[in-house]
Amino acid sequence: MIIFDLRCTAAGHVFEAWFGSSDDYRDQQARGLVSCPVCGGAKVEKAPMAPAVPKKGGGGQLPGLFSSDPGTVKRMMGALATMQRELVAKSDWVGDGFASEARAIHLGEADARSIHGRATREDARSLAEDGVPIAPLLFPVAAPGEEN
């Protein structure tokens, strides 16, 4: 995994995003899958990054809830990945039909259950605007029969 500082060029929001590799970032950016989590803006670019160097005697902590200790970060990311794997294992893969299936479940037109799949940014935005409870997965998930 690699972390990038990204900047929304429309509003100047700066945020962090995790990718499997630099190639994953470029691929997702080219496909329009990278957007600002604050305003939803689609124009996002890499922001200049500076190393996190704690103040002397600062205990190695960054401001807020994040740790600068690589072991702690690795354990936290591992725990998140484990939780995601467990959630995905207990949900149904619906592929590119995610948006229509999520909407049908929300409207009571399909059996209520946990699902995961693929959706365009526009479909995800529309679902969220209509109050359909969705959330992106933190780590890439391969479709059945595909490799990550």
C-alpha cells in the first residue's frame, strides 16, 4: 500500500488516500474513480508531500488520532483489511449491477441483504443523494474469478 496526499483543485481540500501502488493510483485517476471526500469534486491531483517528523520529545505522535509509528500504522491497516474481508465474505457480489441492486433493496423491491460490487461515481452520488446507505470499500476487491 502507498499513501498519497491529494488536493481538490476546485476547492483546495487536501486529503490522504491509500492505493495498492502508484499504478493503481494512475489507473483509478484515469478511470475517474478518485474524487474529493469533502465536496465530491472530480478534479484531484497529487499534493506536495512532506515527511512527518515529530518534534523532539513529542512521543512520535502526529496531531489527531494518527500514529507516526510504522508498526502501529501497519497493525491498524491490517485490522481494517481484516474487517473488510469479513464484511465482503458475508455479502453478495453483484458486480456492475451494484447501483440498481442497492436501490432495489432500499426501495423494498429486492430482499434485504449486504451486497458489494462496482458503481460509477455518478451512480454512487445518486444513491447517496437518494438516501441509499452505501460506503466505498477501503481496499480493492477483486470480482469472483479475478485477481486483485
